[in-house]
Amino acid sequence: ETMIYERIGAYLRRQLIKNYIVEENSFIEKCVQLDSLFQRDIVAFNQLNHSDFKPNFKPRKSMKILRLLLAKSQLPYEMFYIMGNVLQMVVSELSQHQNKEQREIDADQIAPYLSLVIIVTVAKVYKENIKLRKQRQAEMEEDPEEAV
């Protein structure tokens, strides 16, 4: 009877992991597509995102902070702390862009910019990970013992 429960548990874990991987890959793919739209056609991106970003407007500091969240945080409190910092930087960058004080920025203005920061950051991290994997694979092919 215990083995049956263990098998059921193992099966459920495998299915949950598979579902998570599918969801994550779908999210990354959407971010990469939206990032390329943002880079290629900002007018279409603005219509889709209900925003009014100008062509030279790019997330900088908020993107760097969000990269920490994607790369390093493993505990929930780290994620909330880093996400809080991302939101503070988003408000700061948005207020500079709109020539307003930070307290004048409301949630309706933050949402499209935060979406942009997430899209650009996820796409950039994904592209960098692909480059790193290719680099490691090339090193492994050259000298498998040295790459380890």
C-alpha cells in the first residue's frame, strides 16, 4: 500500500514539473516575442501594452534589479524584497521619464512600464543563457576534462 502512494506521489511530482516547464517555456517565449516587437515596432508594442513609450525609452536600473530576482532569489522573502526594489526603481524611472514627482505616479501608469521591464529582462536573461550554454557546449567539445 505504501509503494502505491509513493508511486502516485512520484507520478504527480513528475506531472507538476512537466507542467511547470511547459508554462515557463511558454512565458519565456512570449517575453522574447514581445521584446522583439518592442525593439522592432514600438508603436505596435504601445498599442498592445496600452502604453505611450517613446523609441529611446529603455528600462535600465529596474531591469538590473529584476535580473537579480531571476538569477539569485530562492526564498520567498528574497523575491518580495527584490521585487519591492524593482517597483521603487520603476516608479523612479517613470517619474523621470514623465517629469513628475514619484508620489504623482499611480498604479495605472506603473503597470505598462513594469510589464515592459519584465518582458525585456526575461528576454535578455534567456538570450544570455542560450549564449552561455552554447559557449559551455563548445568548451566541452574542445576539451571535456578542462570544461568541468
